[in-house]
Amino acid sequence: MNFKMFLRRRSAARALSVIMPGLLILLPARVQAQHAQADWSPQDRRFGNLYSATDSQKQIALDPATGDIYITGQSKYSGQQTAITTWKYNSAGVLQWTKKWTSGTAGAPSAHYGVAVAFRELPTSPPTKIVAVTGVAAGPNGLDWITILYDELGSYRWGTTTPVRYHDGAAHGDDRPVAVGIDAAGNAYVTGSVVGSGTGIDIDVVQYPFNPLGTGWTFSWSNISAAQEDRPLDMEVYDPPVTPALLTLPQGPAGVYVTGHSYSLSTGNDMVTFGISLSGALAWKQEYQGPGTDVGTSLKVFQINDPSQPASTVHVFVTGYSFNELTETTDYITTAYDALNLGEPVWTAQADNVDVVVTNVRVRPSSGHHVRRAVLPIAAARRRRVEPCRVSELA
């Protein structure tokens, strides 16, 4: 099996991860939240429209206080026109609202689609709840990123005059977002791949201020010497309340964490992870260089309260895979980085020759007595299977 064949297998696995969120509303399910617990009735939860059968969901976000869920994807708008569509269901599985956005540009059925959604309750009085959606829309320069901010009622947070934010790469090619997040101030962050100007495919991270009149920033990364593909695959915005333990440390968590892969002429595709401050400055970059193609697929940031340590530690857990083209074998790799120490690696775990693609890492809250136990890569090390799930926390 050559690397191209392997990539096709990985694409199939990633396609399953696109389908999985939609299954949550098609099957009987139980939503457990902090202040709400309810069973959905056995009947299906389906969305359809008169233009019919290409509706699809891509990702899901949860309001932990109420059990409400937000889903983004694609649905028909008019004729062959598609729209970035967002649905909200309550904890009982009852549809609350549906919002569609389209640029009005006619194109292929896949010209507009939602890619990722995030929810956050802001620490205001009363609390402000916002939903960030990012997706793809056809524009004059090919495909561009589109980001929309809604409130919990489905109204545009950035107003109705310019309700969305566009992002077009330097070469004005086909650009695609992969993840979205929100900080405690309500600012939205999106990462994805863009076509660079003579640099191949680059990684961009963009901040969109909560204030409609605010000015955000763009962080770009390209391994210029290679002019190949640098792609992000996951991102998390980590913006916790400041604790006394964190105040004793010389440097706080960076804020925005991104993992994926970056191409080097000397080592090929390497797993790359960035720590970026909320102001857009690069705090640190770490790479894992295995014998072949190394890709970070999922990331989780977690604060570990370890009684044996003088202060809390914040670790960035990254999982992914390493494909050796010479032996045609795949290993899964999980690495813990110290977010408070310039991303220095804490440990790396590897399962050799297991022929699996890992697309998720779960973090189990623990006392921190044994940090390695905090990470549970979702892969059957002795079975040939793939479980393309999203990052989650275990109770």
C-alpha cells in the first residue's frame, strides 16, 4: 500500500467523522447536561426542505447548561443553490430554529456548506450565549471561508448589514476552514488551509472580534522552503478563568492551539502543533518527526491539578499517526506538550505497526497522580479498525 492509497483510506475515515454528528439527531439519544437531563422520544429527528435530499450535517456543539445542541452543515436553498445551514435542537430533540446563509452566487451543489460550529456562554450578567459557525462559500476567487456569529435565538450578532466575515488566502484560490472556537470575550477563531502566494498550501488562523467594529488578526504559517502542503486538522481555544496557581507561573497558556502537518524538504510531512496567544503572536511551535509521514489529527487542552506539583500544569494532548512508506505500516502517536513551558514535550506514546488511523484523543479528569493515564487515544491497537470521533472529555 503506497502513501496515496493510505490517504484515500484516511479520507474515508474522515468522511465517517462528517457523518457521525448527524447520527446524533437521527437515533434515539440521551442528552445529559449540567442542569438538564432528558430523553428524546424514539422517533427520528430529521430536517428536510422542499428542494430535497442533499441536506447534511457536519459538526455539533452543546450548551452544557441546557442540553441544547447546535448543528451546522448544508441544505438546498433555491433550485441548485445551497446554503450554510445551522440547526438548533433543545434537550428533548425538538427543533428550535433553522438558519440559512448563502452569498447568492450560483454554483455546484457543494458551493456553500457549514464545516464547524462552536458554542460558548460568556461570563456577563446576565450570561450571553453565542454560536460561531464557519463554512465555505463560492466567491469571485473560488472558495472562501465564511464565519457567522449567532445568539441563542438565531439572530446575527454582527448585525444584519454585514452579518458574516470572509477570509480569502493570499493567492485567492480555494480556501477551506476546518475548526472554529470562541474565547471568554466572545471573539471567534477559525483555522484552515489557504492557497499561498508561491508557498503551496498554508495554515491560517484568524480572529474575528465579538465587537462588529473591532479589528482582528491573521496568523499565517508556511514552510516557505518547501512550498508544499501545510494543513491544520484541529484547533482548540483555551481561555479559562485565571486561578492563583496560574498567576504564579511566568507564562500563561497561549490561548489558541492548532495541530496538523507541515512539509519539510529534509523530513517530509511532520506533525506540527502551534501555541498562539489571543493577540495573534506565536508563543511556540513543536514538531514530531517520525520515519515517514506524521500527521496530528486531534487536539485537547487540559489543566491538570497535580498535588505533587507546586502549581497547576496545562498540557496540550495531540494524537495522530505516522505512516512509514518503506514498511507500509502505520503507528499511532500521542504526545503531551507543556503549554506553560514553550510547548516542551512531556512524553510521547507510540503503538507500533497497528495499521490504524487515530482521529481523536479523550482526556479523563483526574488528580494528576499519573499524568499518562489522562490520555486515552481512541484506537484499537490490536484491531484493524478506525473510530473517527471528535475530541471529548470523559466524566
